[in-house]
Amino acid sequence: MDERAKVLIMNLVELMRESQQRVYDYEFADYLMDKTGIKPEELVECGIYGSRPLHPDVGGIAQREDGSILRVFREHYGEGDIFKSWRRFYLGALDEVCYVPEGSDSGYSRQNFLDLCDGDNELAERLFEAVTWEHPESWIDQAMTSGEWIVCNGCGKLYDVDGNSGVCPECGKAGVE
């Protein structure tokens, strides 16, 4: 890449910072990091990668070499005592534990959040940001009961009603299951 292209990309990154635009396209974010040398945590912390800048971790976690949880160090957050790590969710490996709800010794990784949201990155991020003490499955059940999230009766995909006017973004069908 020539010097002019590098300058243009750096200018784009600076413009995004100033205008508070967000990058949701992970391939584009990877491209920016590759071409500019900017680190992923810098993209997240300056608020242009993902949904919001990183929060400090709530609590802590000790894991064995195989990834299993050895001990959870909980802190009060929302309505319970939990472990929650934005850094692990946004920057860690897909299988890295980033959330342990109240009353549980089982953890959730970014991959678990993606699986619960049919592989939809934006929904997985919204779910991770929303849970404050409960199991993510419970939060989804509550969102479905309130009509905030629904399952398409055409393709079975979970989606957010607010962002899609009740029309499935996958198949275009209106309606709920």
C-alpha cells in the first residue's frame, strides 16, 4: 500500500472518531487494523468499533488451562453479583468466557451469545450489553414476551422488532411465531 492510501485510511479513522460513527462490519475493521496498524482495543476504546467504548470489567475470573472456570470473582452490577468483561467480549477469542450470571458457575462466551442470536453480531452485542445479572436465555425470553424481539414465522430467525418494523431482515416476511 502506498503512503497516500495509508494517509487516507488514517484520515478516515480520525473522521470516524470525530463524528462518533461506529464500524459494525468486522471485515472492514480488520482491514483498518491491518492497513493502519491501529490496535483492536484502540478502535473499541475510541468508540468506532462495536457498539460503544469498553467499560471496565465487573468482577474477575480465574480459568484453568483448558478454559474451564476455576473461580469467579463477582461484583455487584445491575441487580446481582456477576462477572462481565467487555474487553473479552469484543476483543477476546470467540470461546473466551466474558459473562457469568448471578447464581451460576457456568460462563458465556461471545460464541454463546452469537449462537443464542442465530449468528447475528448486532443482536449478540445488544444481548451482551443488556444482561446485568440474568442468564442471556432469560433476557431473550423476556424480550420475546414483551414483543421487543420476535422469531420470524417464515424462516425462524430471531430479530429485533424496533430495528426492522416487524419485518424479518432475513426473509422479508412480516409476523411472529
